[in-house]
Amino acid sequence: MTVLTSADEISEIAFGFMGSKALFAALEHGVFTTLAGGSADAGAVAKASALDTDRAETLLTALAGLGLVEPQGQGLYANSPAAEAFLVKGAKYDFGDYLRLQVGRQMYGLLDQIDEALTGKLPEEATASYAEWFADADEARLYSESQHAGSLGPARQLVKRLDLSGAKHLLDVGGGTGAFAITMCKANPELSATIVDFPNVAALGRSYVEKAGLSDRITYIEGNALETDWPGGQDVILMSYLFSGVPGVTHDGLIRAAMERLNPGGLFLVHDFVVHSDRTGPKLAALWQLQHTAFTPRARSLDEGWLLSSLERAGFEGVAVSEMIPEMTMLAEARKPA
């Protein structure tokens, strides 16, 4: 945690929304993809994106100030190494659509609700839960498609650190379009998976599963994870980004339900936005928790100390919490006694 000491540091926070919008605008207009592998001037960027040349120059200047692009002289700009690796359409680690669609188009606007959400006085027309949000097929599709792109990286990390040899059945509660389940099943040929999620999400998820050639091994149960009965006999249960998106009073029940449905020796995985026990950060995890409060007003901020003690209190053994996405998420691993 860095304690601020100057007015400039406060201004950096207050004006941070401008940098966010510059990034989203650049993604919307394909700026980083236009610059991929080389350099271009404002005129070329404007032509590729149908922007006005002067406006393209203004946007590129803002991106240069943010360090997302680098001026090359003679009016040319090139991607920064990070932009080239993560923001070019089709790049191996591209997560631009996640930022452009989910964060830029959906999450950003929902933060307008934060003042009312913090006081528990959301107006009737406000979005108040994932269940309400995903009842709209278009909103569910936009969120789920972008989240799929954003979850593939963490899913790859997960399979690298876990030994799932011998595991046959995975239950992915709130598993979305199956980024984790698909990645885990591909890495473990003996593993099959059941995903629990809302009907509009499941409809889209089945297309991802079919495209991956895993329709015979990955199936869906449609419904709200807080209300739908899950199957037992599981070797692994995963809850990724579930705790941060539901009311805090449901957390202990989710842990108990996992214990009941795991086979002896089964593995319980919780991946989410989690802060340190002393609540000094990480900053991004804390901000994501606040963002979730905007449309899940009874959400609870998670810290690793609570997560450890809650899993141990529920009877899990070998409980460990470690960093997953640097400065943003943590992964809890726990075993049901054999």
C-alpha cells in the first residue's frame, strides 16, 4: 500500500477516468491493431478507423501520455510493448475485447450507481444483481463473451499449478461460458465438467463448448447458483468470481454446499478478488470489490484471513491462499478430508 502525500497524487486518481476512456476509445476504433507490428501516423489511423485526422491525433497524443503508444518522430506512433502483447486483436494474449466490451461498455456505466448502492438506496430502475442483469439476453451475451476472453489467461494459469490426475468430475459453479471448464478438460482428458449458470449464459456457453469439441464432457445446469441444486459426487468444485458477485450472507452457505458435494479428498477452489488480511490492498482487488458493490449492494469485501478461517471452520484441510492474477485476484485451495 502506498500512502499519498501530494495533491498531484490525488489528481491522478480524480482524473483517472479520462485515461480509462482514452483506452476504451482506442480499442473501439482499433488503434492498437492498426499500429500492430510497425508504426503509423494520425492520417493512417484515421483512415483505418473512419476517425477525423485531427481527432485521431488528439487520441494518439493522449495514448502517448499514458504510455500505451510511443511517438517515433515525423508524426509516427508505435504500440508500447504492453499494447502490442495484450491489446492487438488476435494476439496470443489479447484481452482487449474484455476491456472494451465488459469494462468499457458495461462496468464503467454501472459505477454511476455507486453512491446509491453504498447507502442501500438504489432506485427501482437500477441494476441490483447479476440475476437481474443476465435476464436480458443482450446484456448477458455482451458480458459473457468479453468475460470468456478475460478468463482464458487465469484458466491457463490454473491448469499449470494444479495436478488433477485422477479427478473425474468437476463442478464449476457460476462458470459462465466455460473458459475454466474447457481449459481444465483439455488439459485433463479424463475430466468431465458440469457448469451451473443462468439460462442466457448457458445458451451461449454451449456454443463455446461445442466449438472446443467437448460437448460430450461438459454439460450445463441452468439456473441461479444460489437457488439451483448442484449434483454431488464431485472431485473438484470451482467458484471463480462468484463470491464477489453475491450477497455476503451467502458465502458460508456456498462453502458448506461445496463440502457436502465433494467426494472425500476432493478439491475446493475459490478464485476471486481478495485483499490482504490487513486490508492494505492490492489496490485493484479492492477497487473491483467496490465496483461489484455498485450492482450487488449486499456484496462483501473478501480478505484472505477470512477466507482461510472460513474454509478451515467448515472442515476443509490443507487450506492455502495464493496470488493468481497479480495485484488483482487470489486462489484458495482446500481439501475435504479423505
